[in-house]
Amino acid sequence: MFDETLLKRLDADAEVRKVGRSAVLRRAAAEYLRRSRARRIAEAYRRAYGASGGLGDEFAGWEHEGSWPER
């Protein structure tokens, strides 16, 4: 359910008029699910590695040797 004001604003958008409300809402839902999954994964990494202070003495110093891919 959407309130009427939100639907009117959505329907006034040029992209919504071009591709349709359903297409835009499907894309928005897919993006929401992708971001939600990324947050859960990031949180799992924080819980796994953050509480113990990182990867431990065995890997000390290596955290600055690599590079992270662009998102």
C-alpha cells in the first residue's frame, strides 16, 4: 500500500512515465535487497574480525599491503 501523495509524486516523475511505475518499483526493490545483503555481509565481517582486533598476530601488518576493489 502506498499513500496517494507518494503515488502522485511517483507518477509525476519522467522516468516513471517512460518505463512505468512497476518497472521503477521492481528496480527499487532489487536495489533495496542488494543493499540489505551488503549490510548483512559487512556486519558479519565486523562481528567476525572487529571484536578480536583484526586478523591476529599472524597477519599483523598485511592489512595495508592489499587494495580493495571499487564498489
